[in-house]
Amino acid sequence: MRTETLTAHVRINARIFRRFALFDTFRLKRRWISPAVFSVIFLVFSFACMASGKDQAQLIGTVLQFVGIGLPLCYVLAFLVQVHDQCKRLGLKVLRPAYTLNFADSELRIINDMAQEPEVKLAYTSLHGVWRGSGAYYIYAAPARAFILPDGQYPLSPAQMWDFFKGKLKPGTLHGRKP
């Protein structure tokens, strides 16, 4: 049975890109764990130091608290500044055409709308995975290469798109909850 090709002309703005960057970095790649563990270790040492009651323990404990909270906070702020700079560099203040996704029977075709590049064809079975994020699907061709498919920019409802992906992808490559 041949189905009709679905086409999505994807446009991205700073809000959509920021949501993806937060999802990719902190939820999918779980890069929040190291700063959180660092913070917990320093806070435990800080409280142990303060509880010891020795000379200058309060000062050392305060310094440990400052480092335990300050460095992870700097990590997150640096990440947010980097995302902001990337949005500015890409001109994402307003919705901007990024790429066109053509969902055919056996493959996904990607056409870059921002630069002259050859069309990329990916078999559904070769996709690394598809994740349902907040207001979008994130289609990963590889662990470090993803395409954002925001809700409202494809001809199906989010639930219908979920069913479409479920029918095309290998088991275990569709992640999240059906909308």
C-alpha cells in the first residue's frame, strides 16, 4: 500500500531552538548530572565543615557553599549565553525557514532551505531515534545531528504524527509519550 508523501516546511525561531537545546543538553544527554553531583559534594563538605566547630570552619564552609552553588550556576548560565549567541548568529529573532522534511514511504528526505546543499535521504530504519519534546518532535539522524519538527508545521496532528513514526521506525527508537 502506497501512502502519500508528507511535507513539512520547517521554520525555526529562537524559542523553538532554545527548547530544543535545553531538551538535547539537559534531558537527552543528561549534562545536568555532573554539575548537580559537584554541587552536592561541595555542599556536603560545607555542612560537615561547619558542623565540626573548629576555628574558621564557618569561613571555609561558606567558601565551599559558594563554589558548590556558583560553579554549576556558571555552567548553566554559560550554556544559556551560548544558545543566545547561536540564535543571534543564525538570525532566529523571527521564524526563519530552516529545512524541508519530506516523509516518503521508506525514507525521510531533507532539503536545506538555508544553504545550497544536496538533498539528504535517510531510511527510517537508519534513524537514531525520534523524541517527543515540548511542542515538537526531535528527529535524530545520529546522536549529534537532529532535526526539529515543531507542532503545527506538519500536515498531521501531533497524535497522528506519533502514529506515523510508530509505523515507520524500528521498535525502541520512538521515545516520549503520545500526545
